[in-house]
Amino acid sequence: MTALLAAVVGGVIGAIFWRIDESGLGTTITGLAVVGLIIATAPDDFRRRDRGYWIPLTVGIAGLLLVPTVLDADWVGGICVFVATCATLLLLVRAHNLAEVWIAAIAPLIAPFFALAEPFRRRRPASPKPVTDGAGAAPRARIALVATAVGAVTVLLLLVFGALFAGADPTFGKLFDIDLSNPLSADVMAALVAGVFIAWVTLTGSLLANVRISASTAGTRRYPPSWAWAVPIGALLALFLLFLAMQARALFGGDDYVQRTANLTYSQYAVQGFWQLLVVTLLVILVATAAWWFIDADDAGQRRTARLLLGGLCLATLLVVVSAFVRMERYINAYGATRDRVFGLYFEVFLAAVIIAIMAVGHRFDAGPLVRRVILLTVFSALGFALLNPDALIAKTNVDRSAAAPDKVDSWYLGSLSADAYGQLDRLPEPGRQCAQWRIRFNRAADASWRDANISRARLPAGAVTQADRPAHCGEFRYDP
């Protein structure tokens, strides 16, 4: 019953504070309320166990949910809310291994069915003849839950099949010829939809906190011979070493070497390979994780081989990360910073941190803490990325470049950034500054809801701007490398 009560409270909060198309103060209030309700309804053993894990993780989740109230960049707030949602699922499922991570991914789909099945589950009495003053309370509550579930299923069946029959036969359909025009306003409907959705989210979270869903990996296993995984890993390591040898000549040879060998400028060479190297880094993490499954940790020979090959592969991958980072850094120096380039750098560094975590647990062949360390790393790295204030960083980088190359600054693009970047544009040379700052203010709706409020937007100059206030020649200050 506590889960249902939490769902009702969460639904009311969602109806008032949350809208799917608004990201700001309302998102933060709703997110913190849902997480608080779920933790409050969790069983005592959930809060007592693993305090060193769930307390810092909850703090990190709360920090991520505060981002939409602080920053105006919807893309940064969206990343933070997504990471916070995934981390909350992993916390509630109490994921310890990769199998339980997959369970967390599908948990929102299966958890509500536990609520429907709970009233019908047979329980063995604690004693043959329990004697308590409130002996009839539990059966009455159970009957009420059963009646609610049966009523909901009955209505659903009648609606679905009745609609099908009404569409199949006009005469039958006249029985249900009802005016279905919506008597409610759009605001009321939006509040109802938001309330129902947040109530569903809260109920799902409360059920996950109270129901233990685990995937045990215990039991005897038959491992393949060491060459079955050592040969492909060794071949992949050799390929990495060959690539790094070629990269060393390109990195230290500079633009002249690249032009002679690849017929490309260094900036073209840099951007052409960065995203491929990022995918390579991600795939190495998947390969190392998969290879771990086939290694017999009790075999000393296999442990030595794994440390040599997998450790070497991880070290080579870190050098690939350095190569990718240098590529993108030089490309940004040549053409400026954008959102995808800054996010690419962050994600590459994050993957490198995951590889280091894999190496740390791989040295002792104890993968138990790996999943939880990666979860914490993901949450706090996303929080760190938000603290960098990416839009402000992009604006600062491009404005700094304007001193040396004013004709290579895209003021129109800078105007497409969020209010986070507004203060950095004060140093942008005219007439680009007026154009960029006008566009930022123009894109911020003056009649935005209070749910959409955030600190960055509150710092914008007072008063709305219109199309008539657009500076002359605005839109001509473009630079498209």
C-alpha cells in the first residue's frame, strides 16, 4: 500500500510541476520528489546495506537532477536526466553484474506486473492459527486489491473489444454513439497526462525497491582452452600496435607529413578519424568484457596470459584515446568548438576512465566491484561535464579565437547556443556580438512557463526582443569550415 500511496503523491507532484516539453525548475522538483518517495518507501534493509554505495550514488543522482535548474542548455540537462534515470534503475535493481544491468534496462516494463500479481500470490501462514486483533485487516486489503485489479482488467477488455465490434458493425456501433469531444482544456489534459506518467514512474520505482530481482552467476562452468580467446585478442593487440606505430609518425610529423601521405590537411585528417577512434575505444570495452567471461580465473597460466594480452590491449587503447584527443584538440584549434566536438572529447575521456577501471579490477581478477564503480563513474562524470558548463565553454573557446582570426568566428552559430553562453559573448568583436546576443534572447520565449525557469535564463537582460530588433546584416557572420 505504501507504493500506491507514493504513486498518488508522485502523480500529484508531476501534474503540477512537470511537463515533457519543459526542462527547468519543474523537472528538478519532480525528479527529486520521485527519488525521495522511492527511497522513503524502500525496505529498511535497502537503506541499511551498502551505505557506502547508495548514499553517494543518490547524492550524484540528486546533483544531476539539479542541472536543469542551473543550466539553460537542454542537451546537457537531457543527458543528466537520462543518466540519473538509468542510475536510479540500477540502484533499485541493486545491480552487481552485467546480467543485472540488463534486468535494470527492462525493469520498467516488468515491475508494474508485480503489482498486479501481488494480490493473487498465495502465501503460507506464519502459524496454523494466527491470532491477532487485526486478523481481518490483511484479507480485506487483499480483497480490495483483487477487486481493483479485476475491475481494471474488465474495463480494459470491454473497451478494446467493444471498440472493435463497434467498428465492425454500424448497428452495434450506434449503441456507443457518444460525443467524445474533450470537455477539458489543453492545460488540464497536460496535467492529467503528466500526473499519470509520474505516478507510474513512482510506482515502478517503489516496486523495484521492494522486490529483489537478481541474476545469479554462481555454479560450475566449463571454460574453453586459453588459446580460444588468446588468439583473437593477441591478433587484435598486434593490429593496435601497428596502428599506433603509424599514428606516431602522423602525430609527430605534423601537417606536412599528412599532406604527403594522405593528401589531406591536418585538420581534415584529425576530424576524419576521431569518431572512428571513439567507436574503437567503445568496442574494446565490449571485447574486454566479453573475453573476461571465457577466462578461468583459477588457472594461474590463464591469469598471466590475460594480464599480458588484455592488459596490453587496454594500454594500447589508452594510447588510441590520446591520439583521438589530440586529433580533436587540433581540429578545435583550427575551426573552433561546437557541441558535438566538445561532447566527443568528454565521451572519449569517459571511456578511457572506464578502461582504467577495468584494468584496476583485472589486475586482481575480481570483477565484483566493477559494475558499481562504473555506475558511480558514469554519474559523477556526467555531473562533472555539466559543471564545465559546455555552452559557456564553447562560446569562450570561439571568442578567444576571434582575437587572432575574427573572420573565422561563426556568430550565427554562437547565437544558437543557450543562455549559458550569453556572458561569454561580451568579448566578441562587433558586429558579431550584437547578432549572437540578440539571437540568444530571441530564442528564449518571453512567455515561458515557470516550470521552464533556470538560473542562466534569469541572468539574461530584462525585456523581450522581437524580429524588429534584429541587428543589420545579422546572419552574414557565418563561418562553415
